[in-house]
Amino acid sequence: MLVAPARVPATRRLAATLYGYAFLTDLVLLYPLYVLLFADTGLSVGQISTLFVLWAVAGILLEVPSGALADALSRRLLLCLAPLLTAAGFALWVLLPSYPAFAVGFLLWGAGGALRSGALEALVFTELDRLGAADRYARLIGRTRTAEVLGAVGSGVLAGPVFAVGGYLAVGAASVATCLLAAVVAARFPEHRSPSATSSPGPGEAPDDDEPGWLDSLRGGLAEVRADRAVRAAVLLVAAVAAIWGGLDEYTGLLARDTGVAEVTVPLLLLLVWAGMSVGGLLAPWGERLSRRGYAGLLVFAAGALAAGALSRHPGGFLLLAVAFAAFQLATVLADVRLQARISGSARATVTSLAGMATDLTTVAFYGAYGLLAGAVGNPVAFAVAVLPYLLVALWLFAGRG
């Protein structure tokens, strides 16, 4: 373990790189407008939902294999590659706006997200643990989520003016540029692992059969989830908490437009939601004090606030949505903290990716159901109905299953 004086700058460097990477990853000016781009191209809500399903399917297929790859090779390398794939997808959207281009773009975006998911959390926790600072994981990840939201806030502030000047093409070019910058920042991540776990044997050297390869990492992660009930419950909790509100976030632009505001005002309403998410991430150290029942109560409160805000059918209802998304952000960070604390094996990225895959599977089901429900009853009612499963999760926690 490093002594305290050496540990502080190392932790600060990790934190600074992490926050910069998270901020740039979400400083994407297409975020508040891409649903409108799809609609302006002539896509229906149902077609847009199928794009979200493709996005999630790409993540499902690649999530766990990429997590095992991160355990067997370099997590930093995967974090560099992830935004490059996303940039390619965004370029397709604005250069060839059509359903096929949107579909390919979402596949690339999903692949990039899979490379990042699991690898990021595993790298951060492993480095903090090496520095004897694993207790700071919740604080760093909470601030990371806030940095992501601040990036999204920046995109909301800039999207309108840039769109007014150059339309979707200018917004897309700016989005590609920030993804490229994120790849550059990712190269600064520290990664101290066994050399044989992150590189191939040198000339004349035989591979070390004791070091886990990709398949060994995959098997190890699956075995830990099967054998350890606490880890399995933590994986399920991550999926149950993150999937629905994460899916609803993709439809907030449509909900905002349903309040009757002009399209140029939509990003401003989304700023309220993103501000709430920023606060939720910063509350992570406080949230660690919540008991199991307190955590369940947090989910019930968030679901009620979101339903009330959506059903108000008024721009002012987005204040309640901001409160709800703050609570959901906090709940998601705390679910991840619980998972990382319960993982004891070396396949940390693989287990984290299993949680991501479970989240994606739940999200796929959600997108399909939401498309049908919103088409029948409209976005406000669909938002209210969508949060009802959180009441079941709360009951599950009250019963001592989580």
C-alpha cells in the first residue's frame, strides 16, 4: 500500500481524469435533439422505440464479453476505444439521416457503451483499492455521475444556439469532436495491474497459464454471481433500479414537447431534469447512511414525484421530475456501490458487466412496452405507469431480499 503522502496526488489524478472523461462523454449536443432529429426525418414513436431496442440489444450482446475482455486485457484501452465508436455513429446520423443510418449509429453507440460499462467501474475501484482508498469509491462515482450530467447540461445549453446557426449538421460535428477528446483523456487513466493480465508475452517468453484469459475471466465472473447470493441480489438490484428511469430519460424530450412549449424551449426543460440528476450524484456520501428501508422509501418517493410531475401536463411539472431524477440517480449510485463492495473475485469488470447486461435486458422490455403504451395513452400517462414497478422493488427490499 502506498503511504499517505503519495496516495493523495495519485487519487486526485485518477479523480480528475475520471471527471474529465465522464464530462466529455456526455457533452454531446445531439442528446437533447436526437429524438427530434428522428421525428423530423419522419419516424414514428414506434420506430423510434425500435431504435432504442437496437441500442439496448447491441449492449446486451457485447456487455459481458467486453467485461471479460477488460478483466483479461487493458481496461484503459477499452475506455479509449468506446468514444471512437460512438463518434462514428453520430457522424452517420447527421451525414445520412435515415432509419438505416440511425440503426447502425445506435449499434455503434451500443458497442461503445458496452466497452465502457464494467471497465470504468472496475478500473476505478481497483485503483482506489490499490491506494488504500476504496472507501472513496461512492464519492468518486457519485461525482462522476454528476460530471456526466453536467456534460449533458452543457449540451442542453449549447444545443439550441449551435442548432440555430448550423442545424443538425453543426450539432453532429460538435458531438463527434467531444467524443474524440474523450478518447484522448481516457489515455491518461492509471492502470496498475499484472503485466501478463494487460499485455501479450514478450519475444521468447512463454504465456503464464496461471493468469486468467478472456474465457477464464468470463467463467470466473459467472461463477461468482451463481455462487454468492449477496452478489446476485446486488446485480439484480442494479438492473431493477437503473433500467426504467434510464429508459424514461430518452423520452423526456417528447414529454416536454407535449406540455405545449416550442422546440427551442425543450432543452431548457431538460436542464431541470439534468440539474436534479447532478444533485443526486453529489448526495452519494449521504446516501450511504440509508438503511435498507430508507433506500426502499427513496424509491417510492422518486416514483411518486415522477408520476405527479408527468401527469401535471405542465412545464412546471418538470420541477417534480427534477426531484425524481435526483432520487433515482442517487439510488442507482448506491446500488453500484453495494455491488462493488460485494464482489470478492478478480473478475470485477465481468460481474459489473453482468449487472449492465441485466439492465439492458430490462430496458429492452421497457422500450417495447413504452412504445405501445405511449401510442395508446400518451406520454404523460405512460410515464406515470412506467414507475409502478419501483413499488415492487421497494416491497422486495422491505422483505429483506435485496
